[in-house]
Amino acid sequence: RFPERSFDVGIAEQHCVTFAAGLSCEGLKPVCAIYSTFLQRAFDQLVHDVCIQDLNVKFCLDRGGIAGGDGPTHHGLLDIAYLRGVPNIVLMAPKDEGEMRDMMLTMIEHVGPVAMRYPRGNGMGVPIDRDPRILEIGKAELLRDGGEIAIVAYGSMVHPSLQAAEHLAKDGIEATVINARFAKPLDSGLLVALARTKRLIVTVEEAYLAGGFGSAVLELLEENGLQDKIRVVRMGVPDRIVTHGDANLLLAKYGLDADGIYTRVKE
């Protein structure tokens, strides 16, 4: 039990992360379910209590992305940026509820800190009747192959990217679509291969562009001397406060739906 003061703003989250670290020290596998924006309040505890000690704590980050009716304080647009610079942690995001089950099993079986982000709202309605399977850490999924364009989507942006690729194909523009699955570690082998064989890579994420998934891809290309060999376009949320509103309308406003992705790639 937490002291009464723990339920002041921010204190509860800090205690939750520290408590999870203590459970891990006792040999348990704590899963800390928390909003993406709320974990910001416990960033110091995540770094010092969990990641520096490389403890076996798992974070399930609800409301990763645009949270719609919950308002500006609840849009989870910073978690990729504030987490991927922390050593020892694995970052991942499922494309739908089926893959989320796989990631739940993967994070439980992996030894070390893991964070999985997922959006507010209903799933895609995909079948969930098969048993979940363990995913290889840091390996992306090739969903569609062909053409001189690669759309590399993270989490909730995968299905809209697939729809956009179908629309592009009707215009005679073929596109490869990648489900990145992991923002850290990236699938460096696949991304480097794409940079050497494609004319354009488009990254798509439901998060702020600054320090986000697309930035991680650019850093990887720079590390491999490929930054001048391939054109990269990053799609995400620009540097502004996202207002309260319907999530679908907000996503459309920032071009993060099938029509927006289609239009940007065609341009």
C-alpha cells in the first residue's frame, strides 16, 4: 500500500515504478500498466530504479498516440522520444490486437525492461483465436513487397499504411510496406537493405516527429553512411500542442490516415 500522499499528481506513478522495480528484485515479473503521458511523471524512477539496474520490469503504455476526447494532457505523443534514449529498454508497438497478444508474451519472456505502447480505443477486429507466439526482438515484418518506395510504419500506423499502399497500386505506384514492430532495437538489417535498394523511405508514426521513430531510422542510416543515398520522408505529429477532439479527425488533420499517407507518398 502507498502512503496517502502518493495519490498527489505524479507521486502515484513514481511509487508504482519504484514498487515494480522492488518486485523485480524479488524475482517477480511486474507488469506496470500506465498511460503514456503518466509515465512521463516517473521518468527518473524508470531510468534509475529500472533501466540502470536492467531489471525485469514491463511497461504497458495505454493511450500511445492521439487520445482524442481525453484532451491535450492525455495525448501520448512523447513516449518514443523520451524512452528510446534510455539504455537497456526495448520499445515495441503492435499493429493490432492480435499482434498485441504476441507482444505481451514476448515482453513477459524477455529478460529486461520492455515498454509496449498502444492506442486508446477499440481494436481492428482481427481474429485472436490462435495461441500467441514469441516475436524475435528487433525484427520487423514485411507485409507487402514491390516497387521503389518503402513505407515503414510503427504500431497503429501499419494498417493505414497498408490501405494507402493499396490506393497507390491503383495509380500504378507499387510500395513495400513494413511493420516495424520495434523502435528499439530497430531491424537494422532490413532498413539498411531498403536504403540500398529503394528510392524513397517513408516512416509513419502516431507520435511527435522530434526524437521519434523516424528520427531513429535517420540515425541508423547515418551510422551506416547511407544518409545521402536515399530520400527519407517522416510522417508524424508536428511540433505543436494537439487539441481536444475526435481521434479520427485529429489523425486526418495531421495526415496520419490512409488518405493522408497516400497523398504524401504520391507527392
